[in-house]
Amino acid sequence: IMHIVRIEDRNLLRYAFDTCIATGTPIDIYVKVTKGTKDIYIHIRATKKVCPNSSHMLIGTFQNITDVVSAQQKLDHLTKKQEALLHIPIIGFAYVEQKKFQWSNTAFDVMFGCASGGCLNQDPQMLCGETLFRDATMANGFVSRDMRISTADVPTWLRVYATPIANNQNGYLLVVMDISRQKAMEENLHSLILIETEK
């Protein structure tokens, strides 16, 4: 099968075969093979058996694990995207449980005028209001509120999304975005409409 195994894996496979025959070390490796235009991942497991005529024989299995590898690759990709998302400076994330902030990213802390980690163990109702969590529980999904707050005497508009966490009656995920620019545009548009209607 060497001719269909990708070049990077051939030496590994050859070494595994040679070592198994020489020392009896079982083979347990993963290789990628090419079949037509498709790449297939194979899990090879084998052991050495000494035949009556003193020749050696390898007995084992070849398992196609392409679906498993593909699923793992997609999961890894999704995990990396989620990790990157948590560090985007314009989107805040926080986890609330037992009516306290248990975790928040830097963007969330900055939007609410806290030092890094400053929201930890604070009452989220003081920042987001009690009705947000009640409505999220009743909806059993995301609800949102637009809030106007002042940090360092600078007014800021935030859109806060909240959703209960499955299998956790006291847990909520919060997602926050700064919509100050959007609100400013809406206010300017509203002012222009008033000016036009008053003419």
C-alpha cells in the first residue's frame, strides 16, 4: 500500500512495519492515503505472528476513520473561531451564574467601565437590569436590550443580548455590542426628518 500513502507518512509506516517485525512492537499508527482525488485517513493496527516455518506475518486491521478526522478538523476549526471571537475588542462576552458574573472578557469589562476582571462576582442586575434575565428565561432564548450608560462621563449605547444556558437554570450567557455609532446615525436621521416635516 506504500504507493497510495502520502509521502510524509511513508517513512513512518515503513519504520512501524520494520520495528514490528524486528522487535514485535505492535503497530498503531494513522496515515493518509490517496484514492483517486480523495484523501482517506486510515488507522492501522497490527501485531507480528511467527509462523511454523519461522517466517513472520503481520495480522491487523485497516480502519477508515476519514469521517472521524473530518469531524475533529471541523470541531478544531470551530474552536479556533470561537476563541478568536472571544478576543474581538468590539464584542463583549460574560457568563452569569447564581446572580453573579463568573467570567467576562476584556471587551465586556471595558464597555461597562470596569478594570480587567472588574465585573467578577458583581450583581449583573446592577449593570443590565432585572427584566433582561427574566425575559430571557421566559423566552428560553436570546432577548436583547439597548442601554445608555456613561463611562468616564462619556455616554455609550450598548446592545445587550442574554440567553439562558441549557441544563443550567441559574446560568446565562451575555453578549454585548457597542452601538453608539448606530444610535448617533439614527438620532441624526431623526433630526433631519423633523427639520423636513417642520418646513
